[in-house]
Amino acid sequence: MKHIKEIPDFDRPRERLASKGPEALSDTELLAVLLGSGIKGKDVFQVAHAILQKLDRDGEKINVKALVSIEGVGFARACQIVASFELARRRLFKKSFVIQNAEDALPLISYIAGKKQEYFLCISLNGANEVIRNRVVTVGLLNTNQVHPREVFADAISDRAASIILAHNHPSGVLKPSPNDLAATKQLVDAGKILGIPVLDHLIITKKGFLSFKEMGLI
């Protein structure tokens, strides 16, 4: 990885963002623009990379306390990053986002398709099937111990959700429910019936495509 001083002016993140737009930048470069500079012995790209690794591990659970534990990220920077992410989240859901079928949910879950670990998401919906929140529940292998109804439905209840949609990725690329997938889904569907917050669907996504439990008749 090149240090920022070794990169020609026209190819530096800020200059590329201004000339080509944010879409042309990688996640590391976008975060480097947000950070502005590195620290002694560690350039801004290295700090940005460390933050992204933390985000990949912890997902939405990232907070100021977690960020300040990273070398090169002080309290002010940590607050700046968390505030930026929260603002982006609020703007994304400012207009109602309605999910009527599995394809409608893809923009919210596509980012986990290429993850090297399994990410389990829960999307809370109101009575009009509008998205309230989209959260990472767990990171790691999916089983009935990790994805307990208590963990999944606590936030849904807090959101006053009318229903939820579940989703997780298969790093292996195999678009087929595993025995653990089926067992965990059944447990959550049963819990949803008791709580009055039905599970509308459970999606598995990979780089190759996606699978809907509902469309397969598994829910």
C-alpha cells in the first residue's frame, strides 16, 4: 500500500473524489477522505484499513468506544465517523423504503454477499411494509445458539415492528439452506408467531445470487 505522499496529486483520494465523483473511490479511499490524515508512523490509508477491518467484524455494533481502540483514531475522529455513518443511515431511510417481495430487499442486504464471515441481518418493517431499521444481529456461523429469538426480536419490539425479514450470506457461495439455517429459521418463525411479529421471509445471499425461504415454501 502506497503512502499518500507517494501518490501523484491527481490520483489522491480528495482529488479523485472531486474530479471523478465518490463512486470512483474504494471504501478505504472514502474513509481516508473523511479522516484527512494519518499519524506518525501510520498513514491515513493504514488507519482507514484498520477501521474497515473493525467494521467488517462488528458491523452496525461499531461505536465510539470501539473506534478509539484503533491506533490513529482519537475521540474526535471516532465521533466524526459514527456521526457520518448515522447521518448516512438516516438519509437512506428518510424516504419510505417498501418491501413487497424478496427482490425489494436486495439493496439492503447486497453488501454482505461477498463477506468472508456469515452476517445475519434483521430488517424491521411497519404495517405498510416500510423499512424501519436494518441491523446486523450476529457475525459468525449461523446456529440456534447464536441467533436466539431474544437477540432478534428485542430490537424488533423496540422498533414496534409489525413484521421482520431475515437475511444472511453464505461465504461458501452455496445457495442452499444448511440444517442450521433451517433449524434457526423454524425457531425464529415460531417465536414470531407467539410475539405477533411474523417472519415474512429469510434470504440467503451470495455473489452468485439469492434464495428466498418464502419462495421455496420453507416459511
